[in-house]
Amino acid sequence: MLDPLMRRIIDPPLNRVGASLAALRVPPDGATFLGLGFAIATVPALAEGWYILGLLFILLNRLADGLDGAIARRVGPTAFGGYLDIVCDSVFYAAVPLGFALAGPANAIWAALLLATFVCTMTSFLGRAILAANRGEPTEGKRGRKSFFYSAGIIEGTETIAAFVLFCLFPAAFPILAATMSALCAWTVVARLLEASHTASASVVREP
């Protein structure tokens, strides 16, 4: 929901750094794999209760994720780059709940619930992109230039990162924070399903 606003704030500095890295021949996929390394590192950090270190890895992952796109915009995006980005993002979004689940048994059920709703939101996101590709729908572009259709939602990247930051700053509140996040993810899935149904119905009506 807040991604369009956040893109306007972070894109200018990211693009400047991305241009410098592109000039140094840093490949965008290299930045993606670096971000993947930070994502994996969050698991043991959080599992050991090193929440500030885990937060640092989370922020470094997001920085790398922003820079790979900025570099790609300079050198030219590729289909594989977009595919790799979404796969590594999925690893990241799974890593944080997993780390909290391993941190203590009291977190386990809430982390499992959060992972389940993340699977549902990711499925609704990718499924909507497939539907849009089959119908030739253009993306609105408010969330930056993407390699595929980007479906809006109540919970997007900005809200998810804000939740992860809160998890790390207030680890004792993880159960209630994770439960709240899970409810918002479920709301996002329902909203996307309704939007996709409405779009499909409108298309049928317009056909001669």
C-alpha cells in the first residue's frame, strides 16, 4: 500500500548508486545473490536471539534488493534477473519467520501462521501476474519499473519490512505482531482475489 510513496523517496539515491555500480561493471545478479546471502544470515542471527544483528542483515538485504534493480535499469533488465529476484525475495520473506520460530517455542505457532499467509499472499501476487500476462495488462508503474505485472495490496514490501523491523526491536511482542501481520496478509489475498475477479468479469463484458 505504501510502496508507491516509498519508491519516490528511495529510487533517486538508489539510481545514483546503481549507475555508479553499473559503471564499475557490477552485475545486477551479483547484487541479488549478495542479498540472498544476507537473507540466509538472518536465520541463525534471529535463532540465537541476536535481534539487532538480524535487523542489520534484514536492512542489508533490502539495500541489495534495491540496488540490483537500480543496476538493471542502467544495463538493461533481463527475464532471468526478474525471475531470480522474486525467488530470492521469497527466501528472504521465509527466512525471518523461520528465524523467530527457532528463537523460542512460544514463537513457533505464530511464525508458522505468518509463513502460511506469506505463501498465500505470494501465490495471489504471482497468480495475478500470470493472469495479467495472459491478458496483456500493463503494470501501472507506480512501484517502479518491473519485469512483470505488480499487483497492489494492503500488505506490500514496505509494510512487510516495517513489520520485520518491529519484530526485531520488540521480540517479546512477536506473537501479537505476527498475528496482526497474518490477518493483514489474509485481507490482502481476499482483496486481490476480488480485484482479479472484477477485472476478468469486466473484460468479458467488453468483448464483442
